[in-house]
Amino acid sequence: MHICKKKCTFAAQNEFYAMNKVLLISTGGTITMVRDKVSGAFVPADMETFKAYLPELFEGEVKVDIEAFHPLFDSSDIGPEKWAQMAQMVFDRYEEYDGFVILHGTDTMSYSASALSFMLEGLNKPVVFTGSQLPVGVLRSDAKENLLTAIEIAAAKDEDGNAIVPEVTIFFEDRLFRANRTTKRNAEHFSAFNSYNYPALAKAGVHITYQPHLIHYSDPQKPLTLHTAYDPNVAVLKLFPGIRQPVVRAVLRTKGLKAVVLETFGAGNAPSDKWLYRELKAAVDRGIIIVNKTQCNTGSVEMGLYAVSLNLMKAGVLSGYDITTEALLTKMMYLLGEHGDDTATVKRLLMTDLCGEVTIA
Ligand code: ASP
């Protein structure tokens, strides 16, 4: 792949970066698909066919190696076990490569990418997720542009040889976002993702313009630590006007349940029914962690702003501030996996910004 060094803008005037080695990990998704000649349906292409659509990948200054999952997956079939496999692959090849690009279906990309941001503690190299809305085998596909730019970002370094964006990100269409701030927002448009509560880390046009003051840097003295333990005993409970007690009770009394994302209205509000308070309080007393996450995409939970959120506070529900559901859910699985039954530690870390996923007011 040929990349013009003049076309990367770092810190507004600094226009230098080195070209390096990137490992491309393919998990599947639309980006890897071509049309089956017999059925006409989109099916995952084998890696040789995929590479034939993108000869530019292997022609230039970035050395790109590929590793693919077998079989390739639609991202609806990707969950904690495969998050751990992806994180393990990055960890195992960490010293060999300057950056990593993960090809992934868009549907659950924000979950996987959020999970990896927690599993790869102390990351000092780029891990860029990308995919496409149209398969690589379609003429008008967004695959080539997304992938080539993701590779450029994964390889980008400053004049001191440090990665420009050493965190887990999603690149899509023309924006680079912190992964654990993203949500898939559109099932049709090329601009499939957004980061509602945190600005883009870079914008790609004729130049790639990075925003260094927004990027998360881990302590370079600390080694990368891999965390692959997870506990999926979590749930999302979305409140709605008219929700009935048996529904809430069924979720909160789920066997083995340890933590709940409570999706509330506006600034973190909920109906003031006494039964709701009693169910939540009883769950908290049983040791279940409940975190308040607003159903709004933009903005933060502010418990106590309205009288209708006071009951939640009294019941022991925690604030999720401006975190996404994807980040909160994966953070819960990760913390429960790491700290098991140490509820106090899990609660404390849920209320801590670990890698830029939340703005604690
Ligand atoms: N269903 C596909 C997936 O998430 C959609 C996509 O890749 O955009 O794997």
C-alpha cells in the first residue's frame, strides 16, 4: 500500500510518521463477503479471494500480515469467548507488530471493541476495528476506503517513533472514534457509527487530522496486561412507560444474575411506583449491582436532578454517567470476571474511568 507521508496531519503542523508492520485480524462481517455465483447471496470470502479484491494492501510501505478466524463470523455470533480470542491474538503478537486492524461485522462491533479496550490494559499500540456496510465484492463498497485508512492509522507514528493513537478505536467512513464511546447508529448509511459523548479522535479527508489532546495514553512504563476472564451474568433492563412489576421482577430475579444496566429516561429518571423501588432495593440487598444508564444517546445521568430519580439513589442504584450501554455491559462482564464476588471492588471500578470510557462528573 502506498501512503503519502505528507497526507497525515498530526498536532496540526507535525507531518511526519513512519511506516510499519500491521497485523490484520479478520473475524468476518460484511466487509469480508462476496456474492456467491450460484445462489446470488453474500457469503464470507476465503482470504485469497478477499486479498484479490485489495491488492493495494500488499504493495506499499506498510507490511500487512493477515490472520483469519475459521470460520468467519457474522458479528451477531461474536461474544465474550471470541473477544477473548481477539485480545489473545493481539497480546501474542504484540511485540511483532506496530499496530493491529480487526475486521469485524458492524452489528456488534461496538461491544467487541469496548470489551477489548478493557481486556488489553496498558495498551500502547493502535488496535483499530473496521468493517463495511457493503461487501468488499460490491463495486460501490466502502470496504476498501475503510480498511486502507484503518491500516494507515494503525501504522502511524510520530517523530519519536510512538504510535499516534495507542488505544482501541473504530474507524468508519471518515471518523476515528474511541471504541468504548461508540454505538452503531445506522443500518444503512456508510456513516454507521457515532460517539455521542466524546469527540472523534481523528477525521480522514484529503488529510488525516488527529486530535492528540483527545487521545488516551497509557503509562509507557507499564507492560501490556491481558485480561480474558469474563462473567456474562449481566442483563439490560430497559424501562418504558407502563412497565409491569412481573417483568422487572423476572429480570432482577434471574438465577445467577450479578449486575444490571438499568436503562432509564432522560437524565436517569424512572417511574416513582413504590413497587419499582422495592424490587430494585431488594435486588441491591441481594448483592446485585445496578447501574443507571440513560436511554438518550447524548448526555449524562444526573440522579437527584428530578424527584423521580431519588428513589433510585435510595435503592442503591449507581450512576452510569455518560457511558454507552455497550461499554457498561462489557465493563461489567470484565470486572465481574476479574474480581468475582468482591462486589465492593467491582462497584468502585464501575465508578472509575479505566480507559476513557466515561466522564465522571
Ligand atoms: N450482519 C453483519 C455483521 O455484523 C453486518 C455488517 O457486517 O455490517 O456481521
